[in-house]
Amino acid sequence: MTQGRVIASTGKEYVVEDNSQTLHTCKVKGNFRLKGVKTTNPVAVGDMVEISDDGWIVSIGERRNCIIRKSVNLSKQTHIIAANIDLAFLVAGLNQPRTPQGFIDRFLVTAEAYHVPVCIVFNKSDLFTPQNLAELEEYRHIYARAGYEVIDTSTRSGKGMEQLKERMQNRICLFSGNSGVGKSALIRYLQPDLDIRVGEISETHLKGKHTTTYARMYPLSFGGYIVDTPGIKEFGMVRFTTDELSRYFPEMQRIMGNCRFNNCTHEHEPDCAVKQAVQEGEISKLRYDSYLNILHGEEVPQPGLIVNKNDQK
């Protein structure tokens, strides 16, 4: 038996790098997929696995975290984007294309639920209009108060790229975001020798064309790894129970213990510390509105599942 880390997935085959940096192309047996696994992909990039001499993955190590979303094609299942991540970079745009705040907050909630630290990157800052710059400062203020770092970057001007590189050094990092925000261009700037395609923007819909088809992990010359993921048009998050959701908004989680009721939904109950904080400007109204939208499923075109996070391990 050989142990290693999954560095690439094509849906049917997996590339595993062992401790000697030898690459193995492996498969998963059909019955392995059915052993209590509720995801479309029981093995994900970043997983530590054990493989047999004939190229079969026979076991998966316990995950310390993962990024997961509702499956696009199978509404009753979920899809693990990547596992065992030190830091996720949510790459977003303010124009060409624009990332909806609901997308950002759904990603952040999922990352909080599965214990993945996140840094928000607003890319293509060289294209920002004065209005975009004002929006950037508002977002920076909102998310800094929630506990998230915000970086603005440009591969054309080089702005923010050294800061980004410093945050990535010697870590296993994931880049994710909606299509066309420039994830692959950022990675190629940081590691020019990587063969990563850079897509164009559709002029009709101002949405990105998909360039990455499957998740893949690449080594970085300055230390660590980067996981490039497919562009996501909609982040279909899994649904959480009502009493769980507010825990994944850090600014709400910090004060919800002061609510009058232990099972407060922070919507209609009296003496709610969260609603009071919103009224006093301590919690962003935009973030609170995102919470309500997620609570009622209004940001997700197709309702997701209420899942037990322990089922994903």
C-alpha cells in the first residue's frame, strides 16, 4: 500500500502524489462510492488516501475541513470542491463580471461551517470605476468587521500580488469564485510556468467562459500548493438548520448569546441582540439581509439539503 495526496480529479480518475513526489493515476471502485457517502465525489482534491499496488484508492484519511456545494446535476447530493485547505481565496469581481454579494456570503457561510479560513480577493482592480472603488471600501469595511481580510488585486498593474503571495506561502490554498473573475490569470501570474488556460469574458452576458474543467492542485515555487477549481456560475450551498445558520456569520455568532431566547432566529423575536446590533450599525444591514435571504432560501434557485456536516467526513 502507498499513501499520498490527491492532486487532481477528472471525475473518473484521480492523480495521487506520494511522499516521494511520484504520481499515480488511480480509480475508485463502484462499491466504494456507496458506503454512506452522500456526495457525488467520495474522493476530492486534497484528500490524503491509501492506494493499492494496482492503482485503486482503498481508504481516505479523515478530513480536517472541506469546501462543499450542492451538486449542479443531482439536487439531492452535494459535491466536495476540495479538502484539507489551509486558506481559501474567494476571488470576486466588481465588474466584468460582477460577483453578487449573495454569492460571496453563501461561500463564506459554507467555509465557516466546514472550518475553512477565507480571504476575499477583489480582482481586476485596474478596471474599477470610481463607483467600484467606493464599493470596494464599503465591502472592505463590512467584511473586516466580520473578521475577513480583503485584498484587491490586478495582474496588469501588479497591485496586491505580493500581499497575495505572502498569504499563500507554504500553505495549501484554494482559489474559487464565479466564472470570469480571473482565478487562472492570478495563478499564472504567481506561477508563470503553469499551463493554466485563461478565459475571456462573454460580451453578451459579461460572464466568464469556463476554463478550468476539474479541480487540480499545483505546487508553488515559493512553497505550498494552489488548488484551481472550475468557475462557478451559482454557488448552490447546502441548507443548514435554522439554529445553525447564524453561527456561520461570525459577527452574529459573537453576540447571539445575548439574545433573550436561546433559539432566536434573529428575525421576529423581541430582545434580539443581533437585530439591535443591526439597528445600531454594529452589524452590516447588507450582511443581515444576506442572512435572511439564505434563511428563507431566496438566494438559491433550487433549495439545497439540510445536511449533517459529519456525514461529509
